[in-house]
Amino acid sequence: MRNKWMTGVLFLVTMLLFSAFLFFFPYKQVIAFTYEDKGQLLAYLSLKQDKSFQIQYTHSIHLSDVFESYRLSAKHIVQTELSYEDFAVGMPSNAEGDEVFEEVDGRYYIRNMNRSFPFIDLRIGQVRANHRLIYKDKTYTLSNYIKPGTWVRISVTKLSIWQQLKGVSING
């Protein structure tokens, strides 16, 4: 009788430990938006097989849309393209290295970019910027998930179920 009881307790403890492990084990790759450099998760975008996305915003001076294209590596965010309409303050006037600069239908493109970042810091626009994240042909307005004016750090990471419960899922 004592052996059956001990076996039952051991089984229960093993199942609880296994469940806790699954609950706290980071497994889901996401684009994470954390508060400043403090690591507090504010929101995240779950990634499927496609590891590329864009950030779109309205430039504060020339008031036209800018598109920054990225793809994810295991630990970094790699900028692959930049597209804009005006050579105003803050916009590059040419490509660097192996990059390609071209104009198509009034828009300027810098393509073949391979600029790698461990994270991107961004202040969510309060007035004009209207920062949007584009993933798999869907556009997500960041101010719907993160208070405008907030300084966020964008990074690629893996989240556990517990961490997912603490942040806001941008794409369900």
C-alpha cells in the first residue's frame, strides 16, 4: 500500500514539474516590444514561418510614408530595404557598399541592405508618425497596443506561455 502511495505522489510531482517546465519554457519566436531597456514585455507579434516584416511610418518633416523592411535571424533583426519619397532631413541620399539605390515611380529605394541589429529602439509616435507593423500583408497600428510616446525596444526572442500572458498579442 505504501509503495502505491509513493508511486502516486512521485507521478504527481513529476507531472507538476513537467507542466511547470512547459509553462515557463521559452518556445515561441516573436517580435517583442519591451518597455525601454528594462525588458518589461508590452506587446509581441507571433511569428509563423515568414520571418520578414515592415515598419511603416509617416516622416515628421516631409509627411510622406517611409517603409523599412526587415527579416529575422536567430538573434538579430536585419534591415533589407528602405523606401521613401523625399530627400529631407533624416533620409539617406545614396546606398552604401553592396546596397542598390534606385528610383521607381517617384519613390526611392535602397535595396540589398544587410544591416544587422540586436534590437531597434523606437518611440511610438504621438502626433504624425503613426507607426505601423506590417506582417503577412496585415497592418497593425502600434499605438493600438502601446501608448503613444512610449520608448520601446524591438527585438526577436522566444517567449514562454507565462511571458505571453504578461504581454499583449498584436496578431492573436
